[in-house]
Amino acid sequence: MAFQNAIVNRYGKIWCFWEDTLDCSVTSNSNQQITMNIKQLTTNITFWFTVIYAKTSTRKRKKLWHKLRQNSSQIDGPWAVLGDFNVILSPSEKKGGIPHRMSQSKDFITCLDDCGLADTGYSGNPFSWTNGRQKANMRVLYNEEWNDNMGISMNSWMEEVQGNAMWILQEKLKRLTKVLSKWSKEVIGNVFEKVKQYEQLIPDLEDKMDNDDSEENRQDLNRINVEYIKWAGSQDNMLQQKANIQRNEEGDACTKYFFSSIKHKRRRATLNRIKNLVGAWVEKNETIRDAAVQYFGNMFTKTAQIPDFGVLHHIEKLVKEEDNQRLNRFPKEGEIKKAIMDLSPNGAAGPDGINGLFFQKCWSIIKNYLINFVQSFYCGKRLTK
């Protein structure tokens, strides 16, 4: 084989091979999984990778779900999970044999939700195992960071941009936001409409199950409830960012409160009246506009006055020389990274549509561009218009 490195799990059921172009370190190794932190040496891109070979026993698989939750709490970046999970997500993934009950998938579904993992889907034959019966046990899962960083966004980010360090980062971010915006509209769609859609479906399905408590109706209701919870969570996250409200991770969702906060911010940002140059209140949009133009026109057409800086010599010096040297010290990677990690991850995004969470989750990918940007700004460079 053309691989230079390999590792096997404790029971010899899982083997992983990789080339020297990857730097792999094992972060977790148990009888049902191996988790590795992988760095592509050619691009410096870092991600996590978990390979699964689950037990056939429901009781023994509970240990695997617990281990995945542990891994999730320690992983901060793109994460992919693949292998044989020996369990399916829905009855459509099985043909033949005893009909599948959704209660058999509950632990697996809960684990995926807790870990923030989604199924990639498949192409070709959906069934990976057959013995008179057919089941889709093999699958590939990924977290949000993997989807954002390793897919279309990665292709956009790796495209070359010519110019100085500040221009390069600005153009890469601008191009990335356009790509993600288009992807969001085409793939995700309108989150608020999705919530309304599932809210309308649930009562009808509940009535249907009351009249006919069949397994099929129960599965349909469970499926729609899961979808509703997912989209409602996405809606709350969007509203939270728009309202610019900091909320504890354990805090209760309150969509009505978020909407109220957004309306309040909009009211505060709206000018209903201002005073003109003679001190009179004006209220109509046209008169407000004319008053603002007149005010700033007078401000910027006044004769420039050269200030007397001599008065500064009478101000006592309170900043010590060592403090001044520290303030003027060239920013290093550790200092810049700390500033990024101290950003509020769920705060409102800036004009470019990117909030602190993006810079934190994608630090391993964008850090060189970001560090060069900050250091160039510190050296007096300016963005090209």
C-alpha cells in the first residue's frame, strides 16, 4: 500500500492509513471508534476525523454515543464522522424483516442532535448491508464547521487574490459572504417560512394520529416534530443575532422577546424629527433631509483653524515609558488570537455579515491572513478603495 502511516483501535476492528502529507494525532481511541486531529501540511488546514465500527447491541452502542458526546465537547473546528453505526435513522432505510420502530433509533438521533452532526446523504445504492434484509448502516456525518469550512466556502477561500495583506483579506471575506449567501438561499431557504410550514403541519398530523394510532402516522408526527424543533432553533439563533442580545447557552428561547428587541432597535435607529440651524423642530422626511445637509454643509465649509498644540506641554505625563513601549509593541499571533477568541461568538454580525463565531471557528484556516492584516494596519498600511 502507498501509505506511510497507520493506526489500529484497541480491538483491531478499525484501521486507519494516511500519507506523510498529513499530520495526524489520535485524540480518542476505544473499541468502537478512533478520533484524530488532522493537519494538511500543504495548506495548514486542521480538522477532526472519527471512524466508527459500532456494536450490534443497543446497550453497548450507548457507550459509543457517550464517547461521541465527549469528543464533541472537546472538538473546536471541522469534524467528520463516518463508518458502520449498526443502526438506522428511519424505517425507509430498511427493507424486509421485522418493521423498524423509531424508538430503536432514539439514542442515535439524540446523540446526533447533541453533537450537532448532520447526515451527508448518499448517491447510488442506499443499502450497505444485505442478508435477505437490507439496511443502511454505513453513513457519513459532519458538523456545521465542516459544512462551512470544507465545502463551497473552502473552494471560495482558497482562490488566489492579488494585492497587499489588507486587500487580500477584505476581498476573500467579501467573496466568501457572497458564496455563502447564495448557498443559504438555494440550500436552506427561508427559515421563518419553514417554521410556519411545520407549525401548520403538526396539528393536522396530531388529529390524524388521534383517529388512527398507526405506526406510520406516529412516525410522520415524530419526523415533523424533529424538523420543527430544528428550524425553530435556527430561527431563534437568527433573531438573537439580529437583536444583538447575549444569552446564556442554557437560557430559554423566547422568540417573542427577540422580535420585540429588534423592533425596539429599529425604532431607536429611526429619526422622526431633528432641530434645524435656528433651533426649530422639523419632522417631515424632506425637511429632515434638508436640515441635515445644511448642517453638515456648514460644518465642512468653515475656514480651517490651526489649533495651538503648545497647550499640550502643560498636561502632566501619566503614561510611563515602559507602558508606552508596551502599547507600541508589534502585535504577535498569540495576542491577536486572544482578541479573536474573546469576541462574542453570538453577537450581531458587522456590515460584512460575519460575526465573531466565524473568526473563532475558522481560525486555523484564516489566521495567517488575519495576522498579516492586523500587522499591516499596525505598520500604517491602508485599505485600497
